[in-house]
Amino acid sequence: MSSSGRRDGGHDGEHIDGHIDEYIEGGEGLDESEVRASPFLQARAWIDAALAASRLREDVPEPTALSVATVDASGAPNVRTVLMRYFDERGPGFVTNLDSDKSRELRASPAIAAALTWPALHRAIRFRGRAVPIGREEVEAYFVSRPYGSRLSAWASEQSRPAADRAELEQRWSEVLERFPDTGHETDVPLPDFWGGWRILCDEVEFWAGRANRLHDRIVFTRIADGDLAEAGAWERFRRQP
Ligand SMILES: Cc1cc2nc3c(=O)[nH]c(=O)nc-3n(C[C@H](O)[C@H](O)[C@H](O)COP(=O)(O)O)c2cc1C
């Protein structure tokens, strides 16, 4: 633990003093010599490391938790957390209600930014780009793999719309439970038309690696040509100041 850190993470004077300092004391950083040839390979390596760490230790919960920022019709930002359900050469992807605020915002303005953050590993990845809908077949293939209750909840919630009270939600749940009984088969709850996914086609991917004294490493891949995340020639790499 660093000299300025507090284990309770509570208030200390006028600022909030979290646990980050003690983690950053041990940051490995990210040197140009070890950066993979493409943003895909670099992200894949860090995501795999986070998934492995989350199986082995308790301080990396929800390693695929992805903060997703959109802008609303007035240009005001909006952010929420989803789970990254897809990651391949095309970019990170997530599933959600297609009538939710985030989906409405993305249809009006596809500009999107997202971040995976692993404080205990001293690492974060930031993605910026535009969102495109994930194809229905891909969504369907994922949807049938979800547990019955998760598939049912897709039907039970008009995500982001107001609800009078908790009882209203539970009433909707009872209705869909009756409508789509659990037969133990993957087709018992169909994929709703209003449920799907978004993929981020990236123009920039930043890898942040915490280091001592806040001299962190930031290695950025920025797009210079067409091509997916694995296409090394589509990206230029540089270092940003911390
Ligand atoms: C750890 C975590 C994971 C979540 N995963 C999802 C998800 O995969 N999809 C989703 O639609 N909402 C997910 N949520 C809920 C969202 O944060 C959010 O409340 C919801 O999508 C509505 O956002 P919106 O009104 O801005 O559209 C998750 C929340 C947390 C805290």
C-alpha cells in the first residue's frame, strides 16, 4: 500500500482516496517493444489476461464490464455499463434492448466510446468509433445460449422506459412467464424483434497501463486506412502523455 493510500477507500479531506495507488505501485506498464502488431492482438492478449485473472483472483470481477458512452439528441453524453459479449477482428460488441435509450441514441448518432477497466491489473482499454447493429443471425446464435430467465427478461422489460413501481415489473414478468413456459428447450423463448446488439467499428484504440508516480503508459492505435482491428497496415501507433 502506498503512503497516501487508505484501505477503507473513504473520504480523506476533500478528495476521495481509493485503492488505486497501491495497485499502481506494482504496474508493469506497456513498452513499445512488447506491443503486439495490431490493436486486435493487443486487446485480445489483455482481455485473455483479465479473463484468466478473474478466474484466479477475487479483485477482477466482471472482466468484460464495458462502459459505453453515447450522445443524446442534444449532444449531451450518456454512459452506462454493459457486458462485452463479442470481441473479434471487427470490434467489441454487446447486446441490449433496441428501444433502450442507448439504442435510440446510437440510431440518431452512431458515435460511440467504450472502456474496459481492470484497476487491479493496472490496465484499461478505450475504444472510439461508430456503432453498427450486429446481424440477426449472430444475435440469435448468442440469444439461444442464454439461460431461460435471461431470455425471458428480454421480453419482460421495456428498457429505459418509466415504470410505476416494482409491482409493474413483476406483473410483466408473470405475463411473459405464462406466455413462454420453460420447456427446457432453447426455442421456448423466441428472440424479441426489439432485442439485439451493437458492434463498435473502431477508429482509435488506446491501451493504458498504470505505472508508479502516475507516469503511466498510453499506447494508441489510430486508424489511417480501411481495415479491421487485425489489419496492422490500417493503424498508426503512437504514445500519449499520461
Ligand atoms: C455489470 C453490469 C452489466 C450490465 N450488462 C448489461 C448488458 O449486457 N446489456 C444491457 O442492456 N444492460 C446491461 N446492464 C444495465 C445497463 O447498465 C443499463 O442500466 C441498461 O442497459 C439501460 O441503459 P440505457 O437506459 O442507457 O439504454 C449492465 C449493468 C451492469 C452494472
